[in-house]
Amino acid sequence: MTRVGIVGGGLSGFTAYLTLKRLGVEDVTVFSLDGDPAAAFRARARAIRQTHMRSESDGHCLPSSFPGLAVREARTTRSLRPLVASACDRYRPTVESFLGHVDELRRASGWAPVPRRVERVRAVDGGFELDGQGVFRHVLVATGHPGLEVPEELRGDPRVVHAYEPHDYAESVCVVGAGLAAATEWRNALAAGARVVSVRRREPTHRPLNVPRPYLSKRGLARYQALGAEARAALLEELLAPSYPREAHVDVPVERRVNGADQVVCATGFRRGWRHDPLLARLVEEHEPATVNGWVEVAADATVPSLTDRERTLALGGVAAQWAYPAADTLMGARYVAHAFARRCRTR
């Protein structure tokens, strides 16, 4: 039986791999069709012409939060400015520096995923069988976002392009959405000389981090994890509503409905819920873990309680782990899940 399997070689899987290696956990197998852990991020950042990360917590894949890229830049530039910005939650690493750091870590860590798509995780005695690839005692499923979201009323409209797909800008552009991708698209389209209108169903929240800071503290997280299932699902919907840093704001006309623009850019994010992820959908169908409102209910350490015991571990990472940690789809959240998973791998 192989000790540890990671299903998914994106940034969450990569961060878990680095954390396991740092803590001395050996015999780790990663399954991913792409050897570049930042492949999906590169494509999406290129599509929206993103130049800076959302925050420092999204800025690196190292197992520990400190030192991050602010310290690295301060050493390089011999300036305290990055450290001051970091202390005020205003340090935003460049995408270029982040991707360069990922490449360095990939080369130094021995990262070499097995090029195989795992479509089934089946519980067996003492572990989990991964789609004919063997039995693993501890498994982390970090398959990433299950697809791009386009509002139903806009599907099939020839003017529509998703923000995370490659595109140029027409003379008049309608940006649908109210999060960071939407704010980035407003700026990009204006810079390209387009007339821009924003369509959003709710007013966005301005905040530097993906979720309010109290939910990143031990006390705030404990209150969140003590909520009942329905209350937690409702709070998650509130916390995951569109937001972006105040410095990303620009003034554009706001409308409630899509107008007669030449182009409609859907900055509407990703699909959510286990039903949109084929692997998780099959896991739920075959093993019936507890679910609520599209979420697989996981424990505080992101493990699936009904499939985890003293002998084996099944944990979820990335967006699917937001039930345990609201910011689990960030690199800060990836570290949270990775350390909890590594503790189980080291002690069992």
C-alpha cells in the first residue's frame, strides 16, 4: 500500500506536496495531467491581464506564511516599503514574481506528477483505491474549480466571452460581475479605449483579503466551525460574495441588465458544488458522505468524517475545503489544509 496520494497537481496540490516534503513525509504520489502546478493560474491571469496578486497570502506556495514574497522583495530592493505594506494588508506581489517563485520551487522540490487523470476514489480496507493506480492510505483530493460559470440568461449569446478565456475588447463592453476579475476587466477595457458599463446584481465589497480577517484567526474560525450546517452554508454564501481590494476600483456606469454593448465579458467566476466535479460527484454517489447545499461536509481539518478513521484519511483541498476554512481556495487556505493533512500522514 502506498502511503500518500494527491489527486490534482494545481497550486493546492503543489502546496500540499511541498508541505509534506518539508515535514519529512515521504512516499508521496501526485496525479496530474499537467506538470506545471501554475498552468491554470497562468492561463486565467493571462486572460484577464492580471499584473498583481490579490494579497500576500495568495503570493507564494511555501509551507509557512512567513517569510513571504514581501521579505524577498525587501531584501532584493533593500527597502522596508514591502514589509510596511505587508503589515497593513496592502502588499500585493506581482504575478511575474509569483510565477517565478513557483518555477523555482518546482525545480528544487523534485515535483514530478504521474500524468494520469483519476476519475474515481473508492474506499477499501485501510485506504483508498485510486482508479486502478493502487491503494493509498492517505488521500488528498484537490481537483480545483469545476468549470467556469456563465449566467443562464447569457448562455448562447454570441457576444459573450468569459473573463478567464482569451479575448480582446470591442468598442463597447459590458462587464458582468462584481469581484476581482470584474474590476480587472473594467480597468483593462478602459485602457484599451472601450466604452465600459458594469452589470452587477449586488454591490461589491471592498476588502484586501478574500474573506474578512476575523475568519482567518483561530477564534473567528472556531466560531465559524461551530455553526450548524444550514447556518454555515448561509454564511459561506455571504462570505464568498464578490469583493475586490479598494485600490482596484474604477468608476464606470452601472446597470442592472445587459445593454446593447458589442461585447459581454462574464467575470462571474466558477461553478460551485460537488455536482459539477465528476470525481466528487461519483464519490458522493458511491459513498454518500454528508452534503448540504452543494457542499460536502468536511471536518475542521478538511477530512471527510464518514471516510476517515484512525487508519486512513480522505481530505478535500481547494474550493471544496471552504466548508472547513472559508479562504480554502487561496494559497493561505491551501497551507491550512496541507498542514492538517500532513499531521495525519505523520502520525498514522
